[in-house]
Amino acid sequence: MKIYFAHPYSSWERGINENTNAIIRRGFPKGKDFNIIGKKQLLKL
């Protein structure tokens, strides 16, 4: 298996990761406690 490590602070090297983070942040703003979020809420995204 090939493993790729992106450089720190190089968001353009982590396209799928950054895109997924953006989708999550649309539904759950920064500072939200993910320990209280249920599976149903996550699946709504």
C-alpha cells in the first residue's frame, strides 16, 4: 500500500481531507463538542 504524507500547512496537498472538513464544519461549527453528536446527526450531512 502506498502512503502519502502531506506537508504541514499545505492544504492544497490534502484535497479530500480539506473538502470533508469543510462539509463537516457547515453542519457543526468550530468549538462544537463532538461527544454529544449522535449518529443520526452525522448522517444528515
